[in-house]
Amino acid sequence: MNHHSLRICDTHAAISRRLLEACAMLGLGVRPVEPPPLPLPPPPHALEAALALAPGAHLHISGESASGKSSLLLAAERALHLAGHATQRVASPSLRSLGRRSVIDLFDGPVDLAMATLACAGLAEGPLLASPARLLSEGQRWRLGLALAMHRLAAAPPSQRRWLLADEFVASLDARTARWVCHATSRWASREGISIIACGTWDAPARWLAARRLVLHARGSRRSAHLLPHATACA
């Protein structure tokens, strides 16, 4: 008789009779495992470093997966809101929200100001402006989200401290485009007195943004953070 080993599927879900029957149809056994621990809060000095940025200065948070980059960005965002600051997080707009509108119709206010913001994101091109925004590529939609966040921050009162926040900053772009976008965004933000806090596993954007680097490390239940010297903008 041939014996076949049963494949086992680990799960954090509650094991029900219905789940067992469905997995049995696929030749799978089910084994309960402990759910992953809740994300640990970032080290206090890491949050302090993020909030201590001067107007127009930037910070790039890097580290391996699960090192706490996104948690630190979220903690900084909450603290900034409590302090009454204006923040905008960069995110690709959903296809449903775009509808049939063109790129320029997503921006309110004077057209020349909208065009200047789109130029910073590399989207001030005739064919792109005339096309429905939902037809943009993934990378172009991310740049559109960046431009929209920049546009909203520019409309905030100059007396209010302003911050641009981005997780996985320029991660969806090729290296050449990412470098250009970083340079343009950094120049715009520094000129406007807006601070950028960006996260990512890629170190190069820190140089392109001329940002300080905060490197996070995770070792089991321990979290650590190291603030590195200010990066010099490079080509």
C-alpha cells in the first residue's frame, strides 16, 4: 500500500468543521498556531528624532521588513495631529475615486499652481493631462497621489507646520524616475518649509532627498534605532 504524507496548513484562524471539510477536499490537514505578536512600539528616541525635524528638513526611515518603519510613521502622524500640525500621507488614489476625470480636474484652485505641482511629480505633460486619470500606470498613479498630497499641503496656512508622510516612498518607480522625483520633491518641500518623513527598505532615496537617515533594527522582541548623519544630495 502506498502511503502519502498529509500536507499540513498552519493557520491563525479559528478552526471550524467547515474549514476542516474544505481543507480535506484539498488533501490538507490544519494545524493551529499562535498568532503573531502585536507590533512593538518604536523606540521613544526614534519618534523624538522624527518630530524634531526643522521646517524644510527631511528624514528617511529604513530597515528590514518588520523592523517597525510603518509603526513609527503612524506614531509620528498621530503625534503631529495632536500637536495641531498639517499632515498629508502619500497614497495612490483608487480607480473608483478617479472616475472619468482628467488629471488636471483632480486639482482645485488656479490651474497654473496645479500645473506647477504636477511638474514636480513629472506629470505636467499634454497626453497625460488629456487622458482619464484612471488610465495612468501604477507608477504614474503613485506620482499623482504625491502631487495631490503636495497640492493640499501647499493650500494649508503657512503659519501651520506642514509635513509630507510616505510609506515605501518611490518604491513603485524605476531608479531613474525615483531619483528625479526625490530631487524635485525635496527642493519643493525645502522651499515651502515642509518636512518629509519617508520610509522604505531602499537606502538611496535618503541621499536623493538630502535627508537624515534613521535605521531601525529588529531582534526578536527588541527594537533599536540609529540616527545617521545628514545625507548629502547626489545625482
